[in-house]
Amino acid sequence: MGFILTDIDDEDRVIFVNFWNWRPTVEILRRAGLLDEQRLRGLHTQISGTRVARDEARAIALLLREKVLPSLPEAARILLDGSITTAPFDATFYKSPEDCHKNYSASRAWLEKFASFCETCNGFKLS
């Protein structure tokens, strides 16, 4: 299960992201204050049609390239709470309320792919 991000001006240009990588990505955007709360909630909902404008996508790319990726080692992941871990992903499914945040992490590879998409799209929507 995951999300499809579609370029607003090119329905054939899409990227896919799983729920586990996307949720912490949206939280990175929340902490940076780049989008309003209503759209951030929409970004957590599949096929919501939530839109991010071209200039906002460029701001996301800039945030990722200048603030997030430089502090993220090659094999590291950003967890839901914004902390960084270099512990390898072990596919454990955490069920307890105290540990369930460990199920979500945005990998460096995903964040680089998302930044590249944001640098070149004309805005995007969840479709």
C-alpha cells in the first residue's frame, strides 16, 4: 500500500512511495512549516487529490537538499519523530503504542528521489 504523486501538468509523470516512507516525509514538511495543516492532513490520505504548487515543490526540494540530506548519512533513515537512525531496517513490525513509531522511516534514497521530483515537477497531487 502506498501513495502516488502525480505531476500536475503531466499525468504520466508519477512517483510511488510506500506508506512507511511517506508518513515521516510529511512530518518533515510539517516541522519545516512549508504547508498548511489542512493540506498536511490531506497528504496523509491516499488518493485525496491534495495539491502542492510548483513553488511549494521547489521549496520542499530546497529544504531536503540544504537542510535534511546533508545531515543524513548514506545508510540512515529519518524516523517519524524526526530522529535519525543508522540502525539497519530489520522488518520488525512494532505493535505496542510505545514503539509503533519505529515502523515508519524515510530512507535517504527515497528523500533524494522525492527531492529530484520536486525540483522538476510543475507541482504535484496525490492521485
